[in-house]
Amino acid sequence: MSSEGNEEQVSAILILEILGRPPEHLKKTLEELIAGMGKEKGVEVKGKKINEPVELKEKKEFYTTFAEIEVEVKSISHLAMLMFKYMPAHIEIISPENLKLSNNSIGELFNEVIRRLHGYDEIARIIQAERKILEQKLRALMEEKEKAGKSTKPSNTKESKK
């Protein structure tokens, strides 16, 4: 997404949540994600706070944690790029109070949303088709196994009673 000259810098706080194990891995992964964010064009990480992992009550041996990252980006388009790439659980825009966007910038943002939705829709359709194929193959295997099981059972004829 390109940056329009009339867009202002934006300060925001992003919350990244992560789930997994072991707990040390979660903190390391968040550190790597934040470092990656800081390397993005038009993005400056101003601060970060990574919380200690906590074990899930409903799923033992799995942990969750989150990080609060304060960023300053060159434009709202750069913030949108972070949103798509890092998928934070929450975004809070700190400043400016009011955003001024050109219709071109809004169009670019909407087109990016649409492009991604089409990509997700395509993936969902592929998964549905593959699932259908796997179900058909499984049914065929089950029928084959059932037929094979019937042919190997001793028949209940006079010869088998001898």
C-alpha cells in the first residue's frame, strides 16, 4: 500500500496474543514478531511490554501470553499493513485524534481487505473440496474392508460344520 502525502503519522498500541508451549517459546516468539515489526517500512516500535505466560485452565500444559507494542507509523496504510501481517488481537490509535484520508488511500485499504478475503475464500473452498474427496475415499475404503471381512469369515454351510 502506498502512502499519500496528506496522511499524518499515526501512533498506536497493538496487542499481540499467542498460545502454545513451552512458555519460554512464547516469549521468544513475541520478541521475534516485535523485531520483525520494527523492520517493516514506515514502522517504528516505540515501546513494548511482554507479559509472563500463564497456563490455560481448560487445557493444561498450554500457555498464553500477550504483548503490548507501541508503534509509530508513517500513515494509516502502514498501520493497516501491520494489521494484516501480524493480526493483532486489538489496535488502539493514540494519535492523531482525527484521521484525514484521501479517497485513494481508503480505496487501497478496501482493495487490500477484499484481496485478502478472496484469498481466504479460495483456501476455504479448496479445503472443502479436499475434505469431500477424503470422505469419499474413506467411505470406499470402509466398504472395501467390510466386503473383505465378509469374504474371509467362515461360511455357515454343511461343509464348515463337519
